[in-house]
Amino acid sequence: MMHQSTYIERMIDLSDPEANIILNMSGEEAAAAVASGDAQRIGQIDGQFALVQKCGKLVRMARSIGRPLRYFLAKQAAGPCLVVAERIDELKAFLDQEGLGDQFHPSYTRMVPAHYLVELGLVGCPDPNPAYRRFFDPTRNRLSTDLDEIGAAYIGVLADECNRWLDQIDAGEPLGVLFSGGIDSGSVFLILHHLLLQRGESPSRLKAFTLSIEGASPDASQAARFLEELDMSLYLEPVEVRAEEVDFREAVRIIEDYKPL
């Protein structure tokens, strides 16, 4: 069977540029880095981002791990239409609006993998044929097996990034950590608390938000125990919900990619 190939004619970007947190350059400079197609240049963007650029007949997409980015190719008489969004339901809503909803199926969506530049140009039917180039490729096994050394490196980088993020936040803005009381969210919370004191800012604007399902969820119990042992329980903000309000199937329906990369 012979497959047809054609170029992307139309590109719709539904992602929210305001959700990007870029610490070392402007949003325009970051977008230009993606447009350049230079993986090394994209790797210099510091922060959380999801960026899409159409350059002639090529579409280039890149994201960090903190922001999802998905795409769907719809067939139109004038040529393929590429729709890019953060969530699957956003893709479907747009296609329905354009009268293209009958083409949609979740398994036809694709996820832009984190830390890769994805290039789409010549499109084969029925599947696109993207090119992938990794822009974030840290050296593995460069530290010793000393846990103190590993911990110091981890916390040091985390503190540096959090400090740079705080530089962009108004000193009166409330701050929240999605908090389970595990090592990762616990580290983020304690680092932010330490940095606020170090900067001479009030830590009272910092809160640890934890989902509590009818007061009996494991995360809520762990979070309460973590802060209680540090005499910091006043920072805990449980978000109480009833069990029937939590639908994991709906969450999976929205966020799942359905397709191995």
C-alpha cells in the first residue's frame, strides 16, 4: 500500500505561554532558540516551558518535564492541520469546534517527549514521522557513591533554582507547595522556607497543600507527620474532598497519551 506524504499546511498552538517559567532569558529568546532547531541552544533555556514554532514547512516543538505538550494531525482539503495543546480534551474540543471531531481518537494523539526537540515536516499518512533530538542529556554516574555528596549536590541545585524562581515572584505573593510529605516535596518545602528567611521575607505566605480524601489518605497522613515532627504543622493546608469526587478514570482519560514513544 502506497502512503501519501504532504507538508503541514496549518498549525494551531493552544498551549499557554503564560504558564512558561523561564529564568535566564525572555520568552521571545526562548522561542527563537526552539525556532533555530539548535538542540544545544535549546538546552540553554533554564526553567519550565512548552514551546511550539512553525518555521516555513517545519514545525519545531520542545518542552521541559514540568509541562505536557501533545499534538494531533487532522486531515483537511487544503492540507494537514497540526493542533498542539497541553491536554487531550483541549485537542478534542478544538476539533469539535472546527467540525473535525469525527477524526479524533485518543490513540491518534502524540506526546512531545520531555527534553527532546521534535521536528515535523513531511507528513506521511496515516502517521506523522517526527525527528527527535535530545537537548538535555546530563552525564550519568558522575558523582561518587557518597550519599552526603549526592544529597549536597541535589539540595544545592534545588536551592539555586528555587532562589532564581523567587526572584521573579512578588514578595507579597502567597506560595504553595503540592505536598505529600515525601523526600521531593519535603525538600522543596524546606528549601523555600529556608530561602524566605534568608531573603528577609515572611515564611507565613508559604503553605503545604495536601489532598485529603475523607481525612484518610496516606499522603495526608504522611504530610501531617512530616510537618509535625518539625514543629511546622501551621503550614499544612489539607484540601478535603469526598471519595466520590475523585475519579481516577477521568484523570487518566485527560492526561494519558495512549501511545508508547
